[in-house]
Amino acid sequence: MRTTLTLDDDLANALKQRAKLLDQSFKQVVNDTLRRGLSPKSRDQPTPPIRIRTFSSAYAPGVDRLRLSDLADELEVEHFLEVQRRDSDESA
């Protein structure tokens, strides 16, 4: 069957890239993609569970080792403010 279909630019580009990658015609890639998307089997299949491999680290959770200087600056500011509060409490 021949029909005219208007695709969003991003979809058309993705389909063209896939056709080039698979060395298939644009028509074949569109048909295969639609067939997979409309297949009840593909929609009903459960997604496999995601497995994440963990590892031990010398850093506490939430500490970005690439931003340790920022953490040091924050700690220095907190210490300075604490000293200022302590000094103002003692002088009052």
C-alpha cells in the first residue's frame, strides 16, 4: 500500500540514520519499526530488571570527588561563621 506520511524531523532523521546503519532502505526501516511498535508481543513483554553493580568507595555518599575543592570552601565558610557566632555570644 502506498501512502503519504508526515514525520517529525527528529523521527525522520533517526529513521534515516538507522537505515544507513543497517544498510536498509528507508521504507524497510519504517515498516520494521512500525511492525515492532504495533506488535502485541513487544508491548506485553516485561522489561528485564535493572542490575547495578556497587563498589566500595573511600568517599561518603553524595561527595563528588571532582568537586572536593568546593566542599573544602563550604566547610571553611561554615567554620568561619561558627567562630564568628561563638565570638559574638562570648562578647554579649
